[in-house]
Amino acid sequence: MMKQMKQKLLGIVFAAAFLLFQPAVLLAAGEETTDARLEGYLNSVTFPASSSALTWLIWAVLAAIGIGVMFKNARRTHLD
């Protein structure tokens, strides 16, 4: 009984160590920077500079939803 518990605990420890040290092994493998979006294209492909417009748009939509809820009639029923 005790031997099975030790083996199970040892297996869990090894599995956790394997999962926790995976990023370290991958980072130590090397720094090859290949942009997968450019695979198969000529070198003339460029991407525009990133902007935060989409983030602002999402915040505006969420704000409109939040403000819209404040003006909802609390006495309204589902029968209206």
C-alpha cells in the first residue's frame, strides 16, 4: 500500500516537473525568429504598424452596454 502511494507520488512529481520545465527547455533551444505569417511569400510583404484602435472600439461598445443597462426600466416585466 505504501509502495503504491510512493510510486504514484513520484509519478505526479515527475509529470509536474516535466510540465513546469518545458518552457525553460524551449527557451534554451535557440532564438530563431521566423514569422509564420510570411511563409511562402516573397520578401515584399510588410505589415502595418499596430494600433490600439480595436481596443478602444471594444471599450466603447462595453461602455455603451453598461450605460444602456443603467437606463433600463426596473419595473418592466417580460409581458411587455
